[in-house]
Amino acid sequence: MKIRSNDGPIQYEDEIREMSHDEFEKYISKITREIEKYLTENNMRIDYIVPILRSGAVPAVYIANELNIVKFASIQVKKVKKNGKYDHIILSNSLKDLDKKKELKLLVVEGTYSSGETALTALNEIKKTLPKANILFSCVCVRGEENLPKDVQKNFYAFSLAREKLFVYPWESKGDKETHPDQKLENIFY
């Protein structure tokens, strides 16, 4: 089965690696150990886990459980194509309900940081919403470490992968890389 990436050549299904649950948990443990060490060394405590929905939802829950962080404040960004142009829009921002005067410590969680556009859109929105927030950023996979956000307190990630390599998380399917219905505008705006 052919699968076309958004910015590259046609990939073939056998080139897409399926990540096992065990492997995913290993990556999450690596990230949480690094975060925990950083928090201890800097005498810091996270106020809120901020998953970038949807990709960051599952990793955020795992990280929150391992670090025993209870409070979540999600943000949802979606890349949409309208009139032939792509744009990133904010679908929801629950951080608007938080105290803007406090210097909250946030751990923003993404699944895969590839082009960075989705995460950067989320981070910019977070900074507009909570200008005094201290932000840590984490993701399971990064595609190009040099492109990680520069204006956050610290970045954490489990592994780096070349942009042309494709993989799916345990809760995804290979076919979704091309045909997932979340790319259809009618499933976003109704």
C-alpha cells in the first residue's frame, strides 16, 4: 500500500514501523526520568500538564501518572487546508481558565515534533494566554533536534528520527497516515 507523506515522496507501508506498547512505555520512562531529574535539580514542581491534543494526549497521561501530576490544561491545534492553503488554528485552549497573574510551571507534551508548526502555534498561544508561565516542552519523537523550540525553559524527548522515516504509535494504524478522517474539514467544522 502506498502512503504519501505531506512533504515528501511516496512511502510504502512496509517502511512504516509500528511502535509496540512496551517500546512506547520505555520512551515515556526515559522522558519522565529526565524531567524528574531536572525538576529535582532545579527545585521545581509542575503546576499543569498541557497536552497538545490529539498527538500529545496519550503521552501526557503516561507522563502525568509517572510524575504524579494531577492537573491538566489542554490546548488543541489543528492543521487545516482551506482554499488550497494550510493554516494552524486553535480549536480549544483550556489555559484561558487559569490565573494569568501566577508564574505557573507548565509541562507541554506533544507526541511527535516534526515541522514544529503545530507545537509552535500551541506554544505561542500559551504564551499569549499565560505570559508569566515557565514552560518545559516534551515530546516522544523529534525530527530535527536543532528545530526544537528555543524559547522554552527546557526540551525533553525520547528519540530523534529522520524526517523521511515513518512510524505509528500503538494506538494508530498504518492506513491512517494517508486516509485518517481527521483531515476532513467536515469532521472539524460542523
